[in-house]
Amino acid sequence: MTYRVNINGEVRELDVPEDMPLLWALRNELGMVGTKFGCGKALCGACTVHVDGVAQRSCSLPVGSIGADSKVTTIEALEKTEIGRALQQAWLEEDVMQCGYCQAGQLMNASALLARNPKPSASQIDSAMAGNICRCACYTRIRDAIAVVAEKGTANV
Amino acid sequence: MSEQATLSRRTLLKASALAGGGLVLTASIPMVARAATAAAGGPAEATLNAFVSIAPDNTITIVGKNPEIGQGIKTMLPMLIADELDADWNQVRVTQAESDAARFGPQLAGGSFATPMNWMPMRQVGAATRQMMLAAAAQRWGVDAKGLKTELGKVIEVSSGRSATYGELASDAAKLSPPDPATVTLKDPKAFHIIGRAIGGVDSPRVVKGEPIFGVDTQLPGMVYAAFERSHVFGAKLKSANLDAVKAEPGVIDAFVIEGNGNAEQLVDGVAILSNNWWLANKAREKLTIEWDNGPWGDHSSQRYDETARAAMASGKPQEPIVSHGDVDAAFASAAKVLDQEYFYPFLAHVPMEPQNCTALMHDDGAIEFWAPTQNPQAGQGSVAQMLGITPDKVRLHITRMGGGFGRRLTNDFMHQAAAIAQKVPGTPVQLIWSREDDVRSDFYRPAGWHRLRAAIDADGKLTGFDDHFVTFSLPGAGAYNPAAMAPDIFPAKYVPNLRYAQTQMETRVPMGALRAPSSNALAYVMQSFLDEVAVETGKDLPTLLLEMIDGREKEPDERGFMGVSPGFNPDRMRGVITKAMAMANWGKPVADGHALGFGFYFSHMGYFAEVVEASLSDRKQVQVHNVWAAGDVGSHIINPFGALNQVEGSIIDGIGQAMGLAVQIENGGAKQSNFHDYQLPRMPITPKIHTEFVITDNAPTGMGEPALPPVIPALTNALFKLTGKRVRSLPIDTKLFA
Ligand code: FES
Ligand code: FES
């Protein structure tokens, strides 16, 4: 079956079984490997993408379930939004990462959070980010970097 | 300053021209172990190499030779060179070296060794390069180099102010003979402008854009993906598999049996399935039926190990001594009070965020090429060559950035699997990817351990006797490498007058390996908890007891080091971090209602850390950690404060996570846990505020990847005792204890 999916503003054709998770269509069919595999069971958030601006776990999102009008955004297009650029910059300025493997998912989830709630409280940040595991445990810095962007706003980016 | 690795006179510096103009400086550095180390059977020597090149466009490229697992080494080692070279950090690029012992010397991410091994040699390489820039400018201008200085990648004549960039001078410098490295002058540390500055990771800008940079991101023309089914029972042998049914599944290109070689660190039996999409290959595993021969291992279980260990401890008869001194039996016979308790900690998995994977391509001439996320690449090259019956020079290995290591990627079983699969499809690159379930169930686990501890306390409240019966594991046949072994000098070994450590080993087939701060991650919990029991019994607190124990004691002599970089234990440094942590946490002062503080100290991987945890229990009796204060002594400089603080914070959360909820249980000969639902890593909401300070001492800098982890576990359990009067003698913490 061929599916047409809008990914980062471009309609891509995917000739895959309907139950193939978007993650593996991105990585192995389209060669878009920025979206990461961590658990395959919606437990870690490494594979987070946006579907119509909402954070979703692509490892558990069948290609066949994505609506023809839906827009998928991946880490490769994060820099196209103001919030995305502000987060990338804060991530570098706060030296958030250790190994970096979880960070695509963290950034995608954080950007969805700030898009719906530009000024989250500390506990709102914690609960919104609780689904994203960082094995290196950079949590103090992820928390701080999100707070920095929330504080400054994104106007200057 | 204590002894440390430095460039010797036998160091070879070679200058040559960079293609297209410019300078390449190659330093070949023999690392000479101290005579004492060599005499004790330690490694006699190895070579460390460094490569610096300066292009006419003023780009300075430094080869990062060690594998990057998130510990920050790819940023930190080049900082050492760049500072002494007086470069502008903005002009520095870092490239990742291939695995090549002959060119790069040891390339290993493990043991927190890289900092002490490289601190002086890399600085000397930078200083030698700077001297060549000065010489090239002096020659060009026909002046004495004494009148020249360097600044941010330029040579400047002090009198006239004229200047030339390193890029402009590089081609001239390539024609000069390099200085004798032993004579180059190092900077006064006061002039450091890169060392000590918080510098972001060199790969981070690529990571935040999702660029392909990790092992599993490797893509090669014509590449296929492989899933690998193996037994859940450790040590099982494959008898038969229904390959035909699997080959009929959608997307499956091929499926075949891989015959193992009986060594879990290399190749276990299994079935490989190939597809153009890994998900399809992995899904086809659902159709596999394999008949396994479990041999004698199918009924091994954590419960059985526990029963055996408890019986051994109750018998009071350890199999073999580890260390003993004084008259332990007399100390107990004359004791006014004896404490006698059993402690336990479980198997743990590493679960680095990037699941195990490896890309391999078997070339037509029998050579093999890898793109491998491995912490231990040279060992992998060697053992794969041996398995394939080829010479090591036929194994080419590109080291990729890794999504975490924690010790898991020191063992290269994934490389052997990828090799065995690639061997069946020569000319086609194969990317083997493990599912998270494969990763949790095919780990080399931190071994579980049991300790029966006894303490003799005399009528004056002095700790006079200490006795530990440790129950651990051995693997049949193997040379008994125990990654959780108890060294004879584990604290408090030398600090109690009558002391005995002894052990009993149980045979297992559960694969075991080093987990971040191996041995220490378990022993800190056991020893610092039990010493807290002693402190409580004698009416004092743990830091007071620890300070009394080391009172008046001198620094221990350097005994056995790794290439001469392991100074002996220094009680002064222990005292320094203990008093610092007490001050930071306001130890002894009242805390918030319903909160309590706990203390832990540990010395591991050449680093000294004292930590204080502030904890409470929620209404539902869940453990909450509010603050952690950490005082660390890792020597004279914190080379990159960004990386250093990140390691301390990560280690502390890692340790808290282990204590609060991590265990792998063995059932029916295999691991019961399989993914993050039943192996629950710490998440952001449990993250406390972490306050870190470093005690700066006149000692060569040492590594940061491990030593901050061990003390946080007993600091937490000691806080919970303070809070509830309940002693946590088994990990992970069972909150039913507080009900
Ligand atoms: S890989 Fe999708 S949530 Fe873990
Ligand atoms: S930075 Fe390593 S898993 Fe998050």
C-alpha cells in the first residue's frame, strides 16, 4: 500500500505495510535518521515527532493511521520554528547534553510544550517532560534550558 | 604534585606538510610506567599519539582519538592541546579517529583513565606546536623568537606589533624540525584561557539538528538491516529453527542460523533475519520457533542464588580470604557490642539510550569493515579477527559517536554478531540493531552481591573489629574476571585495627560486566551504610566517625597504577571533601519538617566525593529527594566545568535511580525484565536540586565519569534511616519497609 504523508512540508510516498511505525518509515525508508529508536514501546520518548503540532511517539504510530491532511514535523525541521531555534540555542548555551541520543526527542517534546504553553511552571515542565527518558540524566539542564526559553520568550531568535 | 604521565625524552615529534599547504604535527608518546608498576606486573608501556594540523585558512584540526560516549572526551582532550598552543577555540575543529592502535595508541572509553593519562602529554604537544609557530615567525621576520609572543592563534612581535596568523606560518613551520618535547615550556596555569572554561560539546550543534552522527545512523549504499533472535536462557544452544516460515514473511530477504562459539562475550547461538527495513526483520521474529537446549542453566534464578548466598553467609565459612590483619576473632570475643547484618544489591543492566547496534561490511578479499559504537574498539578488532581467522589489519573500524556507554559497550558481542551475519552476505553492508528487549535481556550485568558484615565495638565505643563475608559469582571456565570484585584495600580496610574480608563464589552463567564505577557502585552502599550503623550505635554521625577513623593517618604510598597515573589514597583529600560537603549542606543544623539528611563518602577512580542527600517520604510513602550536595576532589583543575558538572549531576541521578527502583531478576535462566516499563529509569520529576563544588588540590587532574556516583546511594539510604529508623539493607529500596 502506498501512503502519502506530509513530512516537514513535503509530501512523501511510503510504500509500506499500514502497521509500520512512522519511526521505521522515517529511518529506513526515507533515511531521515534524526528521529531516534529507544524502546519501540512508547516508553522513552526518543522517537518523538509532531503530528499537527502535537508530540507523538513515532515508534507506536502506524503509518496507515496518519491522516492525509496531517502534517508531520521531525527534528530535521525543528529549526524552522522560532521556538525550535530558541530551544536549540538554549540547549547549546546550557550545554544540556551528554551523549545526546535522547535529545531529538527531548527537543521535540519541549517545543510542543512551549507551543501550547509558552510560560510553563517548574512542575508543568517536569510533568510534560516526564515521558522522555535521558539515560545520561541531563534532567537538571533540560529543565533549565526550557525555563530559559520560557523566561526569555522567543521574540529575539 | 603527585606523579603523573608526562612526555618522556623518547617522544617523537614529526612535522610534515599538510596536503594543500600547512602543518601536521604528529606526536608519538611512549607512556612509561613507573618501575614499581612494571615490577608488580602492571603494563610496562604503551604509546599515546596526538595529531594536530594547521591549515593555511587558519583552521586547526585536532584528532579526537578516544571513543565519545557522552563523557565529553572529544571536547576535553583537544582543549588541553589548544590552550597550550594558544589557539582561539573558535578556530579548532575536532575529527574522530578511526580505531588504530599503531597510529593512535590506546583508544578506550573506560575507567575514567583518559584525563590522568593525557593531562600532561596533550599540553606538551600543544606547547611544542606553539614553539614551532614562534620559530617560523622568527625565521620569516629574521628576528629572535624571544621578542615574540602568541595570542589567540597569532604570533605577535612585541616591539612592532606586527603579527602573523598560525595559518600563515603553518607551511613554514612544516619545514622546521620540532623541538624536544621534554624541553618545551608549559604555560603558567594562571594564563590558561581554554582549560577551566565552560565549553560546549563539539558535536552538540549537529545533535540538536538531528544530523546522522550515532552508530545506528550509519547509512551505506545497498545496506540491509538485521534482527537477531537469541535464547532468553543464558548459555542455551540452538537445536533447530523454522527458517522457512520466517523467510516467507513480508520484507524478509533472508534468514539463517548463526552458530555461536560458546563465549557470550563474542557469539551466542541465534537466528539472523535480514530485511530492507529493520522493523520488518524484527517483526518476522514473531513467526520464529526455535528449539533450544538449555543445558544445566535453565532453572537458574535470583531466588536460588539468594537462598544459596544466605546459607553461605549463615554458615560463617567463606571459601577464600581476601585480606585480613590483626586478631579479628579476639576483637569480637572482647567486644562490648557486636553488629551483625546482611546486605544485598541486585543485578543491574546498563541500558544505554542507543540500543546496541553495529554495521559491518565483508569485503570480497576477506577484509571486514565496521561502523561500530564501541567503547573498546581495539579489543573488538582483535577478537573479531581471531573469530574470523584473519589478521587484525584486515579489520577496519570507524568509531561512531555513542548514545551512552556506561560500560556496556566495553564488551563487543554486537560486533561479533554483525561480523558473523556480514560474513554470510559478502559485499552487502549489514546493520544489526537490537531491540530494547534484546538489550535488557542480553546484557553483561552488574553482578548481584551479598555481604554479611560484622562490627566489633569496644566498651569505649571504638570500632575494633570488622568482618565481611562477601558472596559473589564466578563464571565456569573463565579466568574469573569479576567486574564487581572486592579489592583488599576497599575502605575501611586499612582503617580498622582487626579486619577480615573473605568471599564465597557461586557458579553462574549470567553474563557479567563493568557498570559505571564498577565494584564501587555496590560497595559504597554496603560499606557506608554499615559504617552509618556503627556511627549510630556509638552515638555519633557518619562524617564524624569517618574523620575519626582517618585522624592522624598519612597518605598511602603509590602502589600499583595504570601507566603510572594512580596515586595512593590520601586521607587529607578525604577530609577535605567531607568537611566541604558538611559545610555546603549545613550538616547538623535543623532541616525542614519531615525531611532528613544522609551522608556518604567514597573514593573511586582516583576521585574523592562526599555527598549529602536531603530526603522525605510522600503521603504514599514514596521516596522524595529534594537536594543533593556534592563535594569532589579531582585535582588541580576542572578542565571543562560544563562536562564535569554534567557528569556529577548525571552520576547522582543515576545512583538515585538505581537505589529507588532498578533490578534485573533472573528467572528460568534468563532476565525477567525487558524494557523501560519494568526497568524504570529515573525521570525528570524525581530529579533533585544538585549543588556541586570542587575542592581544588595540588594533584594532577583525574576523571569525572564515575566517582560521583557511588556515595549518593548510601547518602540516600542513610537519610531514610534518619527519617524512619528503618535501615535499607537491600536494594532497590522497598518502600514497604516504611509502611
Ligand atoms: S522509541 Fe518510541 S517511545 Fe521509546
Ligand atoms: S544525553 Fe544521553 S540519553 Fe540523554
